[in-house]
Amino acid sequence: KHIPPHRGPFRGIMRFHLGLAIPKQPDGRPATIMMINHEERRIADGECMLWDDTFEHEVMNNSDQPRVALLLDVWRPQMPLDMEILSRVIVRGVQVGMRYRGVSFGG
């Protein structure tokens, strides 16, 4: 299973990733590999990571078992006021667009 390389849409949000049920390789290491900005990252059950998803990233699950993870988008801390306002406008616009299309969302 593979999520191809991609980037987040804008810098106002950071991505939090918590491993809930991460498959293991025979050697005990996590079978899920996250490549973030061309660097390999692996997290096990209960481990977490916060990163800027505007960096190119992809995920490979080298297992037949599903990967279960909690992903949260969090506001980037200490943004300049103009960037914070712009970020909130963008997120609100996405929420309105989703509501218009009948897609549910949290918030």
C-alpha cells in the first residue's frame, strides 16, 4: 500500500500523526515508512509526530495489515497575525465548500 508523494495545501496547518495500530516487520521495526522531505520516519504504536505537511511526503505500508493512525491538523503556533487571519479564512472557505457539497466535517 502506498500513498504517493504529495504536499499539504498551505503553511497555516501542521499535521499531527499518532500511531494507533502500526504493523511490524519480522525484525520488530514498524512496517510503515513515512518519507518526509526525503527523510525516512517510522513511528510505532503510541508514538506521535508533528510536522509541516507542506514538505513533500509519502507513506508506504510494507505489510499486509492495515495501518491505523490518528491524523489531526493543528494551527501552526506563533504565526504572524496576517498569516493567521489568512489561514483561518482559507479553512473557513474549505468548510463552507464542504457544507455546500453535503460533506460532513468536524467543527
